[in-house]
Amino acid sequence: MSCVQTIMDYCLRSLGIGERLLPRADYTLCQQATLIGSGLIWNLYFAIIALSVGFFIATALALAKTSPNPWLRKPADAFIFVFRGSPLFIQFFIAYEMLVLLPRAGIEVMGMTVQTSWLTRAWAGALIVLILNTAAYSAQIFHGALMTVPRGEVEAADAYGLTGWKRFRRVIWPTMLRLAWPSYTNEAIFLFHATTLVYFSGFPAFQQKGDALYYASYFADRTFNPFVAYPIAAAYFVAATLALIWIFGRVNRRLNRHLPGAARRIRYRPLLMR
């Protein structure tokens, strides 16, 4: 089988499209690279959805944390403390143990049984954990940015008659994002790397539709050579991380377009010597 045919057969296998049976013998480099790259689709799915949903939850939590109302502030503080104070790996296992019990007993709402078995699947149950975890970390970042919004900008907004939601949307929120974006970029990178923990979390892959680490482990176990499959997975993550840095850098330049050019860029400078 040629490499082109292998790519056509397996490039979307993690989504259930293409060849259903995994290779059983004569594992080629093309097969490993194609299937691990196919599994990366799930890692991107977890990262994109978790960041998108968690961003808005984090904004709400940051506002609640700055609220003088204790009924808003204290629950937000507790949520952030719990998810930042416990390891993500433990959160995965606790969530799985909680969610796996629900389909067995069922949940009755107004006399109707609610099917919850989908929560035990990786695409839903693990995603919920990632959303809540990144929301807690991002909320702390956004809260710190809210606390450092220059007082002069708020007073200028008041002078122009901007109050309430309009003041937050046009003055406070853009400034908060500008101040928080470099740290939030790091959180996005950490979350993307944390998607590899889904493989170890206990949430099963449906019909062998696993992530990049699922296929890397498959080949490593059968070839008894982890020095091929895992470096391939690492290379995919490095490439995706560079793309993530580029995207967030573009957003950062957009947020800081009114500032001098030196303040616009998020530069990636790896530490080569200590």
C-alpha cells in the first residue's frame, strides 16, 4: 500500500471516516504518522471547544470575583480555588466516577428518565472537565487584569457618559483583554497540552476513535519501539503549538494596535542556555 493510499484511508479515521480496521502488522512510518495526525483532530477539538466556552465562563467568574456582592463573589472564589487547587488528573478521575454512576441509576425529571450515558464518553465528559479547569485558571488571569485596569480610563469613560454595560464593553473589557492576553496565551498552550491527559482519564474512546496519544500508544505497544510513535506525536504538538502562538499573536497585535510596534508582538524565545 502506497503512502498516498494510506493517508486517504486513515487520515480521518479518528472521526469514523475511512478504513475501520487498524493495521495489524508491518507498521510503516506513513501509517503511524497518518493515524497519530488523525488522532490530533480530537486534541484540537478538546482545546478549541474548551477555550471557546471557558473564555466566557472565565469572564463571568472574573466579574463575579470583583463584585462587592458576597453571593456572587464567594461562589466564584470557591470555584476558582477548587479547580486551581486540585490536579487536573484527579479532576478527570473524580468526574468519571461521578458521571459513570448516573447512567446506571438514571435521572428522573418530571417522571421522565434522562439518558446520561453520553457523559461517560471522552468527547463530552472529558470536555466538561477541561472547560471547568481552564475557566478557573483564566478567571484568575482576567481578575488580575481587571484589578490593574488604569483608573484614568474608567474616569474618562465616566466623563464621556459611559456607564454600566456600555462602559464595560467599550473600555474595561478591551483593556482587560489587552493586559491579560500574554498570560492567557500561556493558559491556552497549557490546556492544549493537557488534552493528552484525556487518554489516561478513564473516559473511553468510542469505537477506537481516540486522540493522538491513543494511536501513539497503540503503535508503541505493538512495535515495542516508543522512539518512533511518541516523537511523531510530539512533533505534531510542537507544530500545533506554534500555530496557536501565531494565532494568539495576531489577536494580541489587534488588541494593541494603538500602541507602539514593540508592544504589539508576543515573541517566542525558547531558553536555549540556562
